[in-house]
Amino acid sequence: MNELVERISLCIERGKVNKIAPYPPDLRNQEGSDELTKQALEEGVGPDIILKACNDGMQRIGERFSRNEVFVPELLMAAKAMQAVMVHLEPFFKKGSIKAKGKFVLGTVAGDLHDIGKNLVRMVIEGNGWEVIDLGADVKSAKFLETIKNTPGCVVGLSALLTTTMVNMSKTVQEIKAQFPATKIIVGGAPLTMEAALKMGADSYSHDPQGAVAFLDKISVA
Amino acid sequence: MNSLLTALKNKKVLISDGAWGTYLHQRGLQPGECPELWNVTHRSDVFAIAKSYIDAGADMILTNSFGGSPLKLNHFGLLDRTAELNEAAAKISREAAGVEKLVLGSMGPTGAILMMGEVSEQEVYDGFSRQAQALKKGGVDAICVETMSAIDEASIAVRAAKESTGLEVVCTFTFEKTAAGEYRTMMGVSPSEMVQAIKEAGASVIGTNCGNGFDQMIDIVKEIRGIDPLTPILVHANAGKPLYQDGKTVFPETPEMMAAKVQDLINSGANIIGGCCGTTPAHIQRLVHAIRVH
């Protein structure tokens, strides 16, 4: 692989956004994903190649997060480095020369304001090449249904942290399946398990953002 | 006003309260409703919960102000009522505790991650200051900054509380056991890293709450004691790890199960012991019995 592209991939994994960014300390004063992407595009490197390298970097950091080798701060910085790249790639998405792998509708269920987990899932899934429609927190079923209607073929992700809002998650899953039986749903949140998720009528559960990516990859092939 | 540190000198182990959220929900708090608003709209319900822990024998109770930071209250459009709701929380607990028992003013996280830059450190500091002052006005003896994950936010909260009220400050973090068997907050902070930072910020009691049952809390306390043999440690443990089963959330540890492990927790170095999610007055009563009736 092009050395420049490899460096971009590493910047994503390490969370190196740009030259002036002090993080991570060992990459101080080096160029970040921002400068390197600009340079790569100027040199004629295909935007799809850059995107793929970034997705790989994001996947690596996501897997390390799943193994508890890194934590929320590292993931957030990787996402920041990814966002810097996306600014440069946006025109290509608009033109249609690169496409997202699919659409993912995401939100924290009604009555629950917790969004850190949901935001991490958004960042990692975006970083892995999907378009995410983030409805925010405290999202009523009706809003999910409306968005799904307007986003045919989407996959849905539901988050909740409070044990007391799990009932809203269950209701939302049922309402979605009733109206859109083919729509796949993955859920996440503190007291959940795969067993509980499946019992609720969801298609999967993940303990961490990378697990959600694995699910999306799996159903895309199916 | 009572001193937490003096109470600790007199009695080596103090007993704190248990869960509040569970009780508020049992009494009708709906998902999506602001718990702190109940300090005004459902005062007698909140009082009943506070009193139930005093009656169970707790040496101290906290306040229904966990989500009372201006940033959190803002989600409910209640930013302007920050002082009112926190003061009310403190008054209720003070009334339930009487003059002899201790009241700790609870301050939980703002929900914002400082490193994301969405809120400024100044805004977070001012918010915790406002909250702490209102809790003091309502009659708390000390402030309890709890369920923290990030050193920056916790330090700001402790400093804000200390600088604005002069009260004793307790600070506890929430840890999770990693795949490698170590304890870290979601931000990657270890118990050892936590100790230095929050003591520097002004905490006189340190510790851990939520996320874990007694078994894991014992490990965490041991790690803290490994680098700090002296600072009093507070533990608010869950009644085990919750599981969502058949439409209900279940916390598996019974009062008897918790009481059976409490001596080990004390031996590992904990000075103040109470409960977090899933615990009840029955749990606290059983702990009081296990510790006091010996």
C-alpha cells in the first residue's frame, strides 16, 4: 500500500488529527490525518483507497477498545482524526464517486438521556464506512418509525443505559418490527445481554461499538 | 453541622444509605422524568425514601440531587431551578436525618465529556459550584461527588465544592473490570491514578461507587489501600451486576449475600460502606446488623 495512505491509516488508529494537535505525545509535530489526506488527494490517490485505509484504522482501534486495551479517550481521538479526513472526502461522497456501505439509524430510546455509548457507536460505525443518522437521545418510537420510513434499507441501532428505560427499548423494537419486519435491529446498553436482546425481538446485541460493525458487515454479506 | 472525618475517628466503620433511583421509580417516577423535580412535586415520597434509610440504621444518607448539575437539569428545562431543587434535596435529607445523623450532598457527572470540548471547564466548575452552594444552604454536612469516570471532571467538581462551600468532600469513581482483570473507568482511569488527583483537588474521603458488587469492590479497595494506607475510603456497592430478564431488571445480591461479604470489605480497608443501584433499606439494615451486632 502507498506509504502515505498507510500513514493516514495509522493517524486514524492513533488519533493524530493534525500537526498542531498535542495528542498523542509521541507523534508531536508530525502531520496528522488532516494534512496527509489533503496531500494524498493532491497526489492523485483515489478517495476510495483513502477511505478504506481509514476504515481499517478505525477497525483496529475499535477492536483494541473491545479488548480493553484502549478506552473512551483513545476512541474519541480516533474519531476526531476520522472526521478530519471526512471533511476532505465529503465532495467525493456528494459527487457519488465514493459511497457509504449503507445507512444506520441510531438513537437512545425514549426517557433516557445517556448518549456517550451511542455517540461512540456512531463514531466507530461512521469510521467504518457507514452513513449514520443519529436521532439523539430520548427518542420516541414515532420518530424512529418516521425515520425508518424515509430511509429504506436502513439498519437500526437502539441504546439505553437506565434499567428503567429498557421497557421503552422493548416497545420500540416491537413497534419497528410490526411495521417494518425486514428491518434489522441491534441494541446496546448496560444491563443487556444477547439473550435478552433476542427475547426482546431484536436481531443482535453488542457490548461495544466494534461488535455493531461486525453485525453490519455480517448482514451486508447475507 | 457534623464532621464526617470526626465521625470516622469515633467509629472506624460508618454505614451509608442505599439506592434512591429504584425507590423513586417504585413510587411512580417515570422514565424521562426529572428525579430532582420530585424534591418539590413529590416531597413526601422523597422524604419517605430518606427516612427509610435512617430507620434502617444508616449513619448517613445522601440527597436526591445526583442529576442536579445545571447541565443535566437543562435537559429538562429546569436550569433556572438549580438552586431551588438542590436546596430542597438537602432540606429533605436533613429533616429525615435529624441533627445527629450525617447528610452528604450528592453531585453526579454532568454527562458531558470535557475532552470533546462541548462544554468549557469554567462552565462545569461554575455549575458544580452553584450546586454545592445550594446543597450547603439546604443543610448538608459534606459533599459527595460520585459516579465519576474522568479525572478532569472529578477534579473540577471536588475543587468547586471545596472552594465554594469549605465543606468536607467525598469523591468516588465507577470502575469496570477489564479483560485483563484490571479495574478502569470507561475513560481508562485506574483506582491508583484516581487517588492522587482527587486528593490534590481537595477530597478528604475517596472511593468507588456503582458498577460492581462487593466482590469487585474488595479488589478496588485493596488497590487503593496499596498506595494509600490512610485516607478514608467510601464504597457504595451495587447489589451485584444487573441482568435484564423477562422484561425486568434484576439485581442478584440479597441483603444476606451482601452482609456475608462485608467483613472482607472492611478488612480490605473500607471505612464507609453503603449501597448503590439495586440496594434497599433491607440491605442497609442487614449490613448494620452484620457490622454493629458483633
